Amino acid sequence: MRRIGLFLIIAGLLTACSSQEQKPDLETPIMVEFSYSPNELKVGDVDTLQVVVKQGQDLVSDSKDVKFEVWKDGEEKHEMIDAENKGKGVYTALEKFHEPGVYHIMYHVTARGMHEMKSQKFQVK
């Protein structure tokens, strides 16, 4: 009888622990780090746009939607580029600029029930 009781207690504890691990963390916001390469954007070059997505110390590789929005300063036409999931929280896309000038790049990241977006200006030579 004691063995059955002890078994039920241990089984209950294991079930409680595993169900806690599966719950998404809705309190800790996602954090996005944007970068591009090469360091200087030039007309005609193929440039890599990249974001690294984290939640706390965890790298987020299950983002539902990651895009880059690109437009030239003063123009209304915006291009949306889907990012490719490279794993370990890294998402990238390739972009080729056809004219020199000031451009805006805004990332859009949707992950774990949250959305993060931020725009930055860049000079393309």
C-alpha cells in the first residue's frame, strides 16, 4: 500500500514538472538584435540582414514570422522580405540595393505571442 502511495506522489511531481516546462513564458519579452553585413552597404552588393531573437537567456528558434521591411527615404514603396530561420535564434535575408541614398530597414519579429519591430536608417553608397 505504501509503495502505491509513494508511486502516485512521484508520478504527480513528475507530471507537474513536465507541464511547467511546456508553458510559454509570457512575462519575459522577446529581445531582437539587428545587424547587417558587410559593414558598409554599397549599390549592387548582396547584403545580409540578420536578427538574433532571444527571450531572457534563451535563443528563440520557433519564431512564427520574421520579415525585413526596406524602403528608400522619401519613397512610399516598401519591400517586405521574408527571413530564413538559420537556427539558434538567427534569422537572415539577402537584399541588393540598386540606388545610392538613405534607406530604412525595419525588422518585424513575431514569436511566442509577442511582436517586436524597430526601424533604422542606413546610407547606401
